[in-house]
Amino acid sequence: MHNKRILIIVSCSARKIWDKNPNMGPVKARDAYIGPLFRPAKRYAELSGCDWLILSAKYGFIEPDYVIPGNYNATFKDPRTNPISLDDLRRQVVEKKLYEYDKVIVLGSRHYSSIVRSVFREYNVEVEAPLEGLSIGKMLTKLKKMTENILPGSDYK
């Protein structure tokens, strides 16, 4: 039986640890983002047992232990913030061999899932976006249910 190799991609957030703690030095990516969607998405990714990455508008596809030197403000929605280009993201897909996964699950908004679909388009990788098109409240509810499915009987909050 062929086990599908699944990669989970968690979208970064505008809110970062430095917003609360301006003097905080470099931080691992898994601890840098503190937006309301990031934490439950990170929890799901960690509990899933799958490989996971964060899609940062500044750094691209980064490992959870990637050290971010300090605060930044880059967003895919505003070119003036100088976000990473789609070409650079495509290069990362090749360099990190992300095209070897059978399925990519994007935990983020429609904007993030469309970026991921775009950079994986030329590969035979299924891209799933369970939160796409939902309001933040519905995203959080769906993530809670997805996490409960990993941990049957848990009272995940």
C-alpha cells in the first residue's frame, strides 16, 4: 500500500511575537507568528504527524525551526511591502523538493491557497485548501474539528 506523502503549509500572520515583545531577539518561525489563525493551524500541523512548513510573505516556504532575525512587515497583498516573488517560491519548491509530496494541505486564506496552487501547478501534487473562502470564525471552527479528528475524544480548545 502506497502511503501518501502529505505536506501541510501554514500561512504566516501579520501579528508577530515582536508586536508584544519588541526587544525579543531572533525567534524560530514556529514561535514568531501569533495571529489568531496561526496558533490552531500550527497545532493541527504538529499533531498531524505530517511534514509542515510556514509560508512567509518575506521568506517563502520555511521550516518551523527556521530562525527569523526580527520583526518584518511583508504581505502578498501589498507589493510595496516587497513580498517574495512567485518565481522565488517556485525555486524553493524545486530546491526543497516540495514537488515530491503527493498532497499539500494549505491552512490559510484563499489568497494563500491560490499562491500555493500557482507555484505547484506544473507538478502532479494535489493541493487541498480546507479553509479557503471561510470567514476567520469559520476557519477557527473548522480547524478545531480537524484537530479533534486527529485526537478522538480530546477536549482541544
